[in-house]
Amino acid sequence: MLDAKIPAGSLEKKWSDYKNHVKLVNPANKRKLEIIIVGTGLAGASAAAALGELGYKVKAFCFQDSPRRAHSIAAQGGINAAKNYQNDGDSVFRLFYDTIKGGDYRSREGNVHRLAEVSSAIIDQCVAQGVPFAREYGGLLSNRSFGGTQVQRTFYAAGQTGQQLLVGAYQALERQIALGNVKMYTRHEMLELVQVDGKARGIIAKDLVTGELERHFGHAVLLCSGGYGNVFYLSTNAMGSNTTAIWKAHKKGAFFGNPCFTQIHPTCIPVTGEHQSKLTLMSESLRNDGRIWVPKNLNEERKPFDIPEDERDYYLERRYPAFGNLVPRDVASRAAKERCDLGYGVGTSKQAVYLDYAAAIKRYGEIEASKRNLGNVDAETITKMGKEVVKEKYGNLFDMYEKITGENPYVVPMRIYPAVHYTMGGLWVDYELMTTIPGLYALGECNFSDHGANRLGASALMQGLADGYFVIPYTVGNYLADEIRVANIPTSHPAFEEAEKAVRERIEKFMSINGKQTVESMHKRLGKIMWDKCGMARNAQGLREAIEEIRQLKKEFWSDIKVTGVINDFNPELDKAGRIADFIELGELMCMDALQREESCGGHFREEFQTGEGEADRRDDQFMYVAAWEHVSGGWQLHKEDLVYDVVKPSQRSYK
Amino acid sequence: MDHYEMKLTLKVWRQANNKSKGRFETFQVDGISSEMSFLEMIDILNERLVVEGQDPIAFDHDCREGICGSCAMHINGRPHGPWHATTTCQLHMRAFKDGDTIVVEPWRANGFPIIKDLVTDRSAFDRIIQAGGFISVNTGNAVDGNALPINKDNADASFAAAACISCGACVAACKNASASLFLSAKISHLGLLPQGQPERHKRVISMVAQMDKEGFGSCTFTGACEAVCPKEIAITNISRMHKDYLAAGLSADN
Ligand SMILES: Cc1cc2nc3c(=O)[nH]c(=O)nc-3n(C[C@H](O)[C@H](O)[C@H](O)COP(=O)(O)OP(=O)(O)OC[C@H]3O[C@@H](n4cnc5c(N)ncnc54)[C@H](O)[C@@H]3O)c2cc1C
Ligand code: FES
């Protein structure tokens, strides 16, 4: 009964055929149609700009004080596109294939092929907007490589690709605001979806400065609210990243796709103590030159540079000689956990491994010495020259590491550990990015669409901009073409009344509990349950326990939290209470999803389902489907969308 | 790195809203580890305040990685505190020692009215961008990305200016509360690229007009902005902006 609406026909013709036959809305009618966009990160800002340019009346919302501060701003490494500027054999097909394989065969062929098709136009659009991508001396665009691929297709702007792309989209959006096509509501948070006759027709938003609730009507509603990695408390996401917008939609009928699919990134700065509020990513690019190791001895006390070579375990090189330190993220993360669980971890917490640049510094130093014809040079000079090369390539990351840890990574190996980074799961959407609620769409990280069970590096930025610039402008028209006769529904309509009343009661409830525990402490406890039992490795018993513990936590939350301040004021504590309440419910669903998926695939590793060598054991015969969860009274019901592979033949991933 | 614990005195600006009068409130905090970030230290204080039933200190923050530009605290008389090229969120407590007194204030400028405590309204920056901080190209109109080679030096200089995170530290540091460094970073980012040429003159005229309208002061080249900028945006951008402004005034086609 779940219809993904993938167009018929051959894979490479699906999108162009769709565009050729999709319904259109004429300019005069566009002016009468209102579209609400919740979230103005890469997905939302690009959608708002593109739809504003087309002449729709757009209202866009974000909780930060400016759209330019969305979490997308933090992306470091780059954005993929099948340009084949390097002449190294790249193509739309290869980008499509790498993404399907990287996702461990849990995404849709039709969607992923479209993503690869439009990738090239994204780069063109961004260049035209003035995004200052890295360039070669000839003036042309530069590329680098990322994990899971054999071609160089990643475009970048130093370690600030996200900032530059978002500023591009933000400027396009601000231009539409100036032209009056888009009305922007900053410091606003969507707290409820409004439906009339089953269709999405608006939202209830809170003005975070005054605390007032507002009603907004739209002929369609687009959710672009980002990922929910903060359900784990500690993650690389921004502090405000949350699930509230999609969770409200889910509770109003939008199915949730693959909620348990979470990406744990292998190279992040480890936790230092209870005070830790977030984790910082060290870009994947560092694994190009760094070597990862732990001591061979348990209870090693020596400083890393005092440990001789033969007493070090370069465990990735040992286990995966073919890919070595460049295995995909899920594999690298699990291998680090395996070592630390056995007690080989380093640092005070023993929850870290070394990422060592000594060998790279020496290698680069020697290359420099020979380039400059220096003959026989002493080790010190080699090290000095090597450090210069490393600084040029990775300087900003090394600086960031030093600022946070106070240690100099040119001298002491970095300590790293996996951290929650990205959520592949999200609202279930069809080919048109529409959820199971008519007129409600989900774009960017908050949908489940393109990355299957594991996302490849540099593909999230691509997906966000593909959805916003090049997909939604076509697909939303297909729906709105039939809505042109619908006059604006006044916000005095009972549906708005009821939705606002529900939001108000909930806020009043938070304020009235007046218990003893802070919302922050509840969030920490939820995060610990999720990380221990629904994190890098999961098993049935742990997941069952987690579900019980989360239910208990939920009871405590609703009876014992303490929220200070008043309702009609700038009150971040109160806003946080709402977000954590939603995270708690989502946590339970994630555990249920992880429990039902009795296989290991991509980032989802069930300990009961591994090969003799400890690798993921995917069970295509039973689990080649998208798990789409429907919220029903008292719990959830699972629906399955079978995945059909017409072009790619699923096989076991091997990196040995 | 050796860690240590500290006991600190914090003097924090508290102000209920834009209309009320503000004042400093003093707090003692102890058990602060040198490993914590500055904001994590505030988190600990806020947790305590909530438990005690008091209103926690309001402050803007999001990425905590030095890139979103949300965090904005004036610490011991300097925007973003004592470390060079560092945002408030990247400042760590090993910058301080046991027994220190730390004074924390919001950005102070006419263009940035206070919302609450350390939170200010920086929407003026968005409106300055609306006045012309963009290239007018609709989606789908672009030519191939490599159809337009760009000299690497210009591309790199444009990127260096585009590194601005719109935090407003430049305004907070300036005795005139001028937004010139912020604005000039945008003028350079777009003006150094061939794509930015068609609107170059119009852009500078309307963005400067908007800056004036928002109540920011004028630039007297003290260099205070450059010194505190977490992204090291160079003051030479302001000279470039002034040149563009003059040229725009002289040319007929603005
Ligand atoms: C440190 C880091 C580095 C990364 N590096 C890369 C990389 O190099 N390459 C890559 O491809 N990907 C990378 N990613 C992933 C990528 O950055 C994100 O997946 C992507 O930017 C998400 O974009 P988005 O538009 O979907 O959401 P976001 O950018 O998170 O935007 C969400 C928007 O929704 C708004 N919002 C949320 N909830 C509400 C609500 N209830 N009401 C109103 N507004 C709301 C927010 O204000 C915001 O505007 C990285 C991620 C991290 C954490
Ligand atoms: S919180 Fe983002 S720059 Fe400080």
C-alpha cells in the first residue's frame, strides 16, 4: 500500500520523463499559492529561494537568529558531483552506483539516480552565485577524494564547504526576501502541523523572543529541519538540532522511515568528561595520511612516541589490508570500538585511539628533501619540512584540535573516537519528496530518502541542494496544480484553533510540573541509553532493555522536570523541554526499529548478525525493505516498502 | 596536557528585555576544569541556576565549532575573549587560572538591541545582505562551472573574505560601532569574482546606505575590528569597499 511513485521506464529516463509530464502551475496562479518552509539550512534555503524565484508566496521559518546559521554551516569536507572534470572515469552512473553500494543496498534506485543526475547542475548554480570553491592555478575548479569511491569528484572550499554553500543559498534567499517573494521568520519554532481534511494546511509556530504562538496557513508545507543525531545527547550536530518538526508531523500521520539508521563518524575528538556538551568532528580527509593505532599491550602506560613500532597495533591496516585506514565510516568506527571494548584504548578515559601523523610527516619531509635536491639531511630538517606540508593540507583541522585539547598534534598523535554524526533515517517520502500526509514534504537530512543504511562523505550537502534547487520546484507544482481553486483557509478555522490549543496545553504542562530534575539531565540520560544500547553495536536484549528504560524516563520526564522562567518570554529552557520530550519518544521508536531489523547493514550493526570475522551480515532475503513506521494510538505499526534493484546487483561489501 | 580545576568569580550582564535596565550579577563557580569550553562553564552555572529555581543566563550559541557565528560574548573587555582568532565557543577554560574574575557582557551597539542578558538582535546584518549582498541569478540559469575560469589569487582572496561568520565582533569592538568590516567582507567576496561585476556598483551603494540606516557608525580605521575578528578578516577589505564606493559614485550606471 506504500506507493513510492517511482516513474516507470528505464532508470536514466525516469526523471526526464517525469519532468516532461508533470503538471504545471501558471505564473498568475503561483502568486496565489502559499508555501510554508520549516528550516532554512541547505535544503530549506535553496527551496525557499527557488520557489520564491518561481513566483510562489513563501513563508520560511528557522529557530536561529539568521538563516545563515543553520547546522549546514558546519559541514567541512565537500560536496560530490558527477562532473568528471578530472577525466578519471566518473559519470552519473558511477555516482549513482557508489551511493547505492555505500548505502549497503538499502536505498531506492530511482531516487539515487536522480540525485546523481542533478549533482552537476548544483555546482554550476553555486559557482554562478559566487560560491568560492577551491581552484587550480589554471583557474578551474579543484577536486579531492572522499571515502567509498575511486574517483575524485568532491568539490570543496577549504574546510568550510558547508559555510560557503549555505551562504550562497542564504544570499539567494535574502534576495527573494528583499523582492517580497519570501517572508522570513527567524527565531521561530514550528510546534505543530495543521491539517484540514487530511491535507497539510499550515503550522503553529512559536515566536521564541516573545513566547507567543502564531498560526500560519500554507497550501503546502515543506519540512527541511535537519537531522536528529542529538537524540544521543553527544553528537557532532549543532546544539539546537532537533526532531520536533518531523516528530510533530509523524504524530499527525507522516510515516517515519528507517529511524534506527544512524551514522557514527570514526574520527571525532573524544569525550573529556561529564561537562561535555558536544563533540567535534575531525574531517574524514585526515584518514588519507594519518595512521590509526592502539598499543598492543593492555594497560600501556608509556607516552605514544615511546612505544616502539612492533608494540603498536595498526588494527585497520591489519584487518583490512586492501583499504587500510580508508575503510568506510561504519567499518572504521566499529573497529575502534572493538579495540577499546577489549581495553586497548588510550587516554585517561581509555575511550580513544591514536590518529598518528608521524609517518606522514616523515614521508612528506623526505619528498620535500628530494624535490629540493637537499641530499643527505638530518631527521630534524625532514620533520620540519614534513610538518610544513601537513600544515598546508590540514592546518585548520590541526589548529582546531589544539584549541580544544591543548595538545599539539604535530608532536603528539591525536586521540580520536567515533561519534554520532548523521541520521540516514527520517520522514518517509515518495519520489516527489511527499510524506504520507498529502501536501506535506520533507527535504534534506530530515527525510530518509537517498543514503540507505550508510551515507558516503560529501553526499549530504549534495542531497540537500538537489532537493531544494532542483527536485521540489517540479514536484510541488504537481500537487499544487490541483490546489489552485483552494482559497486561503482563514487561521480562525477550527483545525488551527485545536492545534494551537494542544500546543498551549503542552507548554503549560511543562511549566506546571515543577519537579526536581533539569531537562538537560534528562537529555543526558536519554543519550546514554541510546549510545550504550542503540549505538555502534546493538543486540536484542540491550534494545529491549533500552525500550523499557526510555519508557521509564518518559514517565519521570513528565512528572519531575523543572522548567524555570515564564511562558511569554525568551525562554530557551522551555524550548529545550519541548525538544527533549520529542527526542525521548523518538528514542523508543529507534530502538524498536533496530530490534525488528534482524540483520546488520551499513551503520546498523546487530551483534547477533555478523560473519565469522566480525563483519556485518546483511540478510537480503528478509530485510531488503524500508521500514516505514506509522504512529498509532498506544504505539507504532510497521509498514514495509520493498526495495527493488533492476540495475544494480546487491553483493556483500568487502574491504579486506 | 595537564588539567587543573578552578574557582572563579563571574560578573555577568543580566537584562530582562530591551526595555528594562540591565545590571551585573556576580556568581561564584567552582570545580571548573581547564578542559571545559567557556560555554560549558556557563552551562554548569545555568544547570545550577535551574536547580535553584532561578532564571538561567540567556546566550546565543549553536554549532560550538566556531563557524555558525551565533555565540557572542564580550569577555573581560574583548569580544570573544582573550584568545586570538577564536570565537567564544572555541575559547577554553585553560585561558584562565584559579581565582580569576571574569566579566561577561553582550555586544553593545545601537545596531544590535539587547533581547535578553547576553542575547542581541543582529537581524540588521540580514537586512544589509538583503540590500545587495548577493548575485542575482535564478536557479537553473547557470552555465557550466568551468566555463568561467577564475584567477586563483582572486578566488583565494574572495574565499578569505567569505570566511566571515557574521558574528558581529567587529561591531562590538569598534568605538563607533561601525559594521564596515562585515560589510566590506561581502563586498570583497562578491567583488573579486567575475560573477559579481554586473552589480558591483549598485551593491556597494545600497549596502552602505542600509548600514547607515541601521544605526551603525562610520569607520575611522582604528583597526580594532580586525584585531578581534575570529576569522581574521583583513581591514584592507574596508579600503577596497571605499574605493568601490567612490568609483560607484563617479560612474553613471549605479
Ligand atoms: C560537523 C559536520 C560536518 C559535516 N560535513 C559534511 C560534508 O563535508 N559534506 C556533506 O555532504 N555533509 C556533511 N555533513 C552533513 C550535512 O552538513 C548535513 O546533513 C546537512 O547540512 C543538513 O542540511 P539540512 O538543510 O537538511 O538541515 P540543517 O542545515 O540542519 O537545517 C535545519 C534547519 O531547520 C530549522 N529547524 C529545525 N527545527 C525547526 C523547527 N521545529 N522550527 C523551525 N525551524 C526548525 C533550523 O533552524 C535550520 O534552519 C556534516 C555534518 C556535520 C555535523
Ligand atoms: S556557537 Fe557557532 S560560532 Fe560559536
